[in-house]
Amino acid sequence: MRDLLIEVFRHAVMITGFVFVMMLVIEYVNVQTKGVWQVFLNSSPWIQYFLAAALGAVPGCLGAFTVVTMFSHGVVSLGAVVAAMIATSGDETFVMLAMIPGKAVLIIILTFAIGIIAGILTDKFFPKLSRLNNFGQLPIHAEEKCKCFPQDNIFKYMRAPSMPRILLIVIILMLVAGIGTGSIAGDMKSWLKATVYFACFISLFIVITVPEHFLLAHLWQHIVKVHIPRIFLWTLGTLLVIHILMNYLDVNSWIETNIYIVLLVALLVGLIPESGPHLVFISLFAAGTIPFSILLANSIVQDGHGMIPMLAESKKGFIAVKLINLAVGAIIGFIALTVGW
């Protein structure tokens, strides 16, 4: 049992570390490119679906939040929100990229395409639903563009670094050391190690060069204090439960004989507007216990916590998007499972 706990803990640290450095990079890119997507979203209804799905496909919650904000201002239709929410898997995307990178890319591509089609059909058959955007300003990452790259002196913020900056640097260096020595990712494939190394060094550059406001508001308060603890605890708990089930119960036999019940559970769990519960299906698939179709169905329905702002401000909008995504996930999941995918 002790060896099991150590192995699960190491695996959880590895996954959380990968998520951490990827989140730093995504957050940086999101703020640096703020405003670019707004121009395109206003240019054409067809481009709305494409870019909404693209924003949703970006790992994390910010892309989904962006589309909800645009919907609240009447810039995009409800179909665009549907496209974004089908395309997004929230923070779970980071975890999938760490645990099942090949299948994660396939899920991103499939949910992106399915999201666009579902968005178009939503506006075609339910045009009145887009009138649900009669709510006010949402306080979602609406700060001005951050000048995060000091061209005059990129090391000026290291003259008297704050404690959060020092801690972030130490965390990244410890992750690099852990991967290098094999203490937290000994069985990681070489190409994946190279990817994590690259993300670590980019993250280190970001932490060293960004101004204090960006570091505190985005990296420390948003990522380190909000996302990372939840991701680590959910990952640790999920991996522990899965390992115990696999070692002490004949889960494989039960799932094989109740596969459509498992699909229904995956669809219903997808309705939960929160990152975390969906990790169980990622872990089950990684262990070879459930087929790809069930993970895909769950990914279509779930959106991390991207829909929480909509739930807070427009209950009807939230219910409409969730029901549409549930129907799409059920159809795709049933077909994929029936054909043996």
C-alpha cells in the first residue's frame, strides 16, 4: 500500500507540474493577444463559430470565459457559445495532454469540429435562443493589455524579486530537476519530456520577465492559488481511487457488461460545471478500462467551469447550452460506442 501511495503521489505531482507550466504559458499568451479575437468575432457569423470553437479548444477556462463575455454583449450568438463549450474541456485538457497526449490531440480536433457543426445547427433551428443574452457586464479578465515584455531590460524585475516570484522560480526549477533525475517522471517518453522541458524554460522566462501586477494577479492569485491546488487534489484522489478499484475490484468486468450505463454516467457527470469530477474518465481510459467513445462523449458535454459565469447571470442560457451539448454528446457517444470506437 505504501508503494502504491508513493507511485500515485509521484504521478499526481508530474501531472500537476505539467499543467502548471502549461497554464503559465497559456495565461501569458492570452493576455498578450487580448483584442485580436475581438476583431475577428465581429467580422462574420461563420467566423464566430470557428473562432469560438478555437477559443474553447485552448486548454483552460479563459477561452470559454471570453466567448460567454462576448455573448453577454450580443457580439456572438448562442450557437457560438455551444461551439466553444463543446470544444472546451477546461483544465482537464491539460491533464489529458499529460496522461494521454495522442488521444488528447484527437479529442481536441474532434470536439472542435463537432462544436462548429453543433453551433451552426443551434442558430439555424433555435434562433430565438440568442435573445437570452440580456444580462450585464461580466467581470472576467477584462483588464487592459499588459506590457509583459520589457524590451529595455528583461531582467529588471529580478533586482528585488518578490517572494511569489522567487517561489515560482523555485517550483519550476524543482520540476525540471525532478524530471531530469527521474524522481517524478521516470517513465515519461522522451518526446514528452522534451515538451515539458521546453514549457518549463518558457515558463521560467515568463516568471523572470513579467511585471509584478501580471505575476501576482495572473500567475500567483489565479493559477497557483486557485487552479493548481484543486487540480492536484482531484488528480491525486482520482488516481488513488482508480488504483484501488483496479487492484481490489473486478471493475473491468462490470464496465464491459454495463457499458451503456457507464456512457450515461459520463454524460450526466459532464453536466457538472466544474473541473475535477471528469478526471475519473480520463484515468479510466488511460488504464484501458473504458473505450474512447465514452471519454469523447464526456468531453463533449463537460466544459470545466467555463459555464459558471453563464449560470450566475442567465439560468436559461446555461440550461439551453447544457441540454444541447448533452444531446450532442449522447448522439456522438452512442454512435461511436455502437460501432466499437
